[in-house]
Amino acid sequence: MVDVTAPRLDVDGLLADPAIRIVVCCGSGGVGKTTTAAALGLRAAEVHGRRTVVLTIDPARRLAQSMGLTELDNTPRQVKDIEAGESGGELHAMMLDMKRTFDEVVEQHTTPKRAAEIFANPFYQAMSSTFAGTQEYMAMEKLGQLRAGDAWDLIVVDTPPSRSALDFLDAPARLSRFLDGRMLRMLVAPARSGGRSVFSLVTASFGLFSRAVQKILGAQLLTDLSGFVSALDSMFGGFRQRADQTYRILQDPQTAFLLVAAPERDAIREAAYFAERLVAERMPLGGLVLNRMHQTEPAGVTAPESEAAADRLAAAGELPVAVDVLRIHAGLLRQSEREVKVAAAFTEAFPQVPTTVVAAQPADVHDVDGLRTIGALLA
């Protein structure tokens, strides 16, 4: 058994707690975060009878495949092949479509005529699909929508790799800085003063600014931007307010952040970086999932002893299968020891963070049965 000295993370206690309404899984890429999120959602539904939705922000398709769904989109889809039995639990899954979410926000908070103007604006079309930070902000919007609807006992969020997940936390503040920026206020000013375009205001105070910006950005882009700002002006306050509300939800005890890491230096470093940020932001850090740890049962034979025995047998030309087994055993012991040392970089820095260990699996998880196995290992 791996000697991880941190307190044990009670995954079942977390999933069964009705006060916990949101679990956010964070971690660097390639550590099994999406699989962990799906396994947590499945166990919450099957074992604890909770009506659960898993929201993935990572564009990977593994979540849909592992749940037996042909596709995921912006609407929760129910996973049919679960064994909830008498618990009454349900599992649903969805993948964030940031443009569709942005469109929904526009449709919900403005008139059909104004929405049509916004959708036709080239700057909106670019921003809603590719603008840096839009995905993270729209993730906040979608999470806020799911939580406000109160239709779910538990929302499990699978975030992008951890530095992007920090963008997920930073989205409200970045939005506020954008809305409060000096250039944006100057662009909004013409719309508030009568709806004229930015180029119609060639007064001494504004003409120099508009000509300078036009030279840098180009006339058409600035016209598109001005129209975009004018169309969305009445919605900006709502954007900020909803983002701030969701941010407060993430700070609330109803939310638990779970860090997912593999026993690799970069992954552990990212987990520690994220933990520091959560502590600084007063967000509830629920625990660490150490994924893909290699373990071996105690056999009373150390790695050096196993290697020495293999060398003796090989030199005598005896028992070639035993030689291979002894060397495999020695390699596994050494790998396990290395992984414990790497993980200790986190557990020593954050000794109070509960931890659970998931053993490395012989094959990738690709179906509900595999998710069920991972859920049992997590618990």
C-alpha cells in the first residue's frame, strides 16, 4: 500500500452530503481529470441516489464515450445504463458550447430585435467563438444557470487543464476590468449620447482618440466593435452581476474543489499552484485525488533483494520466468517509491488536505463499468 501520510479523503461522505451541491475537478492535462469527474458523477447517482449532472469544459470527447453517449452538447443528456436501483439517482452529462451559451444569455436578457442585431455583428461572432476568456466566462454562466435552476442535487464540473482552470476563476474579475476599461467607456459613450457611431463624434475631445484607434484597428473593426458595445451596453451590468454571484457560489461551503494529479513532478507542481490559489481566494479545497499510483502488495522482499536474486538465478541459467518476475517486482517497487516521493511534495506542503489514492489501471476507461470501478477506487 502506498504510504501517503495525508488525511484520507472521504469521497463517499462528500458525495452523500446534501449540503455539497457542486464539485469542481481541477488539474493539469492528462492526469485522468475527466474520468475522475465522470466516475464521481456516476457514484453520486448510483450509490447515493443524487440527481447529478456532469459538465465538462474540456473539449475532449472521452466523457461522452465513457458514458455510452454518441455526443454531448449544451443540453444535459441522461445516461441510461446506470444501476441506481432503489436509490432513485440519475446521471446526466453535457459539454459546454461557449457560443451557444453566449447566444442563450443574449436571448434571455434582451429583445428579439436587439438579439438579432447582436448575432449579426461580426465582432460578436468572433468573440462568442474564439475570443480569449470567453470559454471560461461562459462556463461561469452555464454553472450559474445550472445552480440557479435548482434541478440538480449535485453538479460535477470538469475543468480544462489547471492554468486554464485558473482562468475559470478569474473570468468575473477579467470581465469587470474589461467593462470598466477606459477605452470601452469611450466606445460606449457615443451610444449613450444618442446612438451615433464612433466616427460621428469628431469633436476636439473625441476625434483624436477615434482617429488614433481607427489607425491601429482599422475602420471596419472599430465600427463593428462600436456596434457590439452599443448593442450589449444594457447587458453589461447583468454579465458582471451574474459572474459575481457564481464566484460567490464557488466560495460557498456548498462547493468542493478536488485537485486531480498523477504522481509526476509537473502535475504535482500544478496541483500545489492551484491549491495555493484556492487558499488565497478562500475557496473550499475538498481534497486531492492521486491518480494512477502504482502499488504492490508487501512480499517481504525489497527491490535490491529481488534484483540480487534475479541476478543469481540468471547467472546459474535457472528459472527464467522467476527471473523476469523478480525483476518486474523490483521495478514496480522502485516506481512506487519514486511516486510516493513525488507526491510528498504536495502532501508535505499541504498536510491538512485530505487525499485519496487511485491505483493505475491496466487499460483506459472507456465505458460505464470502467467508471464504476474508478468510483469504487476513489471511495
